[in-house]
Amino acid sequence: MPLVKNAPEHGAIGTALKDKIEKHIAKVAVVGLGYVGLPFAVEKGKVGFPVVGIDQNAKRAAKANQGENYIKDVKDEELKDIVAKGKFRATADFAVLSDCDVVVICVPTPLTITKDPDISYIVNVTEQIAAHLHRGQLITLESTTYPGTTTEVILPMLEESGLKVGQDFFLAFSPERVDPGNKRYTTKNTNKVVGGVTPQCLDIATTFYQQTILNVVPVSSPAVAEMTKVFENTYRAVNIALVNEMALLCDRMKIDVWEVLDAAGTKPFGIQSFYPGPGVGGHCIPIDPFYLTWKAREYEYHTRFIELAGEINDQMPYFVVDKVTRALNQKQKALNGAKILILGVAYKKDIDDVRESPILRVMELLRDANAAVSYHDPFVHVIEPHGGSTVRVESVPLTKELLAAVDCTVIGTGHSCFDYDMIATYSPVIVDTRNAMKNVAINRDRIIKL
């Protein structure tokens, strides 16, 4: 069954490319071999596409060429297998694009220090693609960005070559939907939204994604696909902000917000459960809403609701520090000079991803208050300098002696592997930002929930 109804007629160039894709002989380049790019490359290699990964990180490219996996969501044996079969290799040289039929862009799209979009990675990569652009190529962008990036930024740069979109080359946007650590939804079984610049672009792009993804959802334009991705994560950011604000209010009213949310979650309709925490983290939720608010200003529109949600979520690390301060006060101790142990620094449990983790901000604030901060995370062995921090910190071993020696333990990430009974037994006081210790029966008086 065709994914695009009334598929458009293609010229010889488009027909030849579509035929290569359907036969899995199209040469695929994946630019950016991170959390999105490497799993994507592996999926394409598994079904027989010859794939080359391009990454400016020489160490990462070298590991990939040796079949050494560094992304948890990729199975070690699958990467080794496609490398052994010659279906995947990695390089830092963009010259390989001259021989590729499909180019997939999976590069970061961070924010500047003023929370404006930084699409410099996209621009730099597009310059390289334009230098090697030839007839019969499909270019797709997967990096999250503001609506209009594909047609307003990428398309003009590519058409400077004199080639025409929809005839000579094909361009589409298809947002990544990677959820690190999710065992149920992977690259293959997560629905894929695709928007093409022309009907021909859409048809070829959906055909390409259909080869390895179970359900592809075509939409009318790249802008719709771009807005879809931004909306998905703005939806989550806004709802997280709502429960975070509830947590702030319940704290003043001396009501257990976790009990409230659990009770509300028993309603079988009209509600979806979200939970408070030390802020928002990851590669999407803290960033995507600001891409939308920035773009909205171009149309003289201010997304006040979204901006307010961002303000609330940004304040949560300060609230955590306030809870730590109050917890120490109960023990007649000051935050200044206190020994604070952070348990878990990843942005969510059971993964090694610290991108935009709010716990990193909590640690900075605690250090600014002259607390002695250490951390333990079995998934994150080192925290490299980030943001305004110049500190490189290594994870310390978690022992009974360490727990007993610190003044306060903060549960930053509720990893499943933590021995919460041991933590409750030996820690003088615990600030639990995730309600990770809800099933601990001992020493409940030591546990202070967010």
C-alpha cells in the first residue's frame, strides 16, 4: 500500500533514485553519529543499504569503524555485524558525499547562552553537502529546528548549485523521535513524520523511510513536520511545568504533591500523568520550545504560555537547592561548607545522557553556595566542563561510609540500580527530587520529597 496517495510522476532522475532505494542499493550518508545518527545508520545497514557515517569527532568515527558501540540504544552485535559485512563505515571526510544517493543530517541544534536557536551545525553541514551536491540525491534533515529551516535556510543554499529541487535533487524534513533508554519504542517502530519540499520530494523521502520504519506519516510540507516535532516537546515541557508549579504550591501548603498526582492518575479519562522534578533535561524538551518562541517573534507573536512554562522549569534547580538548605537547617547545619552527595546526574533514569540535565545546574548552584559537592552515577563516570562550569568531576564510589560521612544526599536521578534501603539506612538526610524512594519503609523521617 503506497504511503503517499496519488504518488506524483517522476522524471528519469527521480525514478532512478526511487528504484535504487527500493532495491536497497542506494548509498546512504548519515551526518552526525550521535544518539540519533548511529541508531539510524545501523537500521539502514541491517537491511542492506551501504551506509557511510560522517562525524567530525575522530575518536567516535574510529570506534564506529572498529564496531565499538558507544550508544546504549544500539545493540553491540548489530553494529559489529554491519561493519563486518562492509555495510557501514565512518569518516570525517565530506568528500564521500559525491558518491552518495541519500544524505541524512543528524547534527545537534543547541541554544545560545541567550536561548536563541543555534543552527550553525546545520548551516556548516549544508555548505559541505552543497559542495558535493549532484543530480539524483535525496537530502533529509532530522535535527530538531524551528519551522521554516528546511525551505528558508537549506533549500537556497542547495539551489545555489543551479540544480532544481523536485527535479534534480530532493529535499525533506523528518524529525527524529529518539527516546534514549526506551526499550519499547525504537527507530524501527516509532512512527515517522515526513514533509517534502515538493510532491516528488515527499514521495521519494517516504519511500526511503519506509524501508526500515514500520509506519511513515507523510505531511504536506517540511514546515508542518518541523512544527510537529517542536509541538510534541513543547506539549511535554508545558505539562511538566504545570506539575512543577503544583509542587511549588503544595510545598507551601504542606501537601504531598506525589500523593495528589498518584490519586489524580487513577481517573481513567481526561488526564495524563506527568511528574515534577529538578527541571527538564535531554536533547529536546529544554530546547525545542525556545525554537518556537524565537520563530514566533518573527510574526509579531509572543508565545506567553510556552515562555512561562520555560520560566517555571528553569526555576526548579533553585527550588531543589532551597529544599537542601531547609533539610540542613533541620540538622542545625549551614549549606556553606556542607558535604553534599548527588546520586544520579543523567537527565532521566537508567541512561548515561547528561545533555541539559537540570542536576548539573543544581550542582553548580550548590558549589556557588560553597558546599562541597560530589556525585555518584553508575552510568556517568565523568562530567566534563559544560555551560558556565569549568569543573571536570568524576563519579565517586557509593559506599556506606560515604553516605554516613556527607551532610545531605540528593537523589538527582532515580536509577533503578540504586540500593535505596542502604541509602536510607546510612544517609543523615535525603532530598529526593524524583520520589525514587517511595517504596522505602525505613527511616522515612530522613527523606524529604520535592
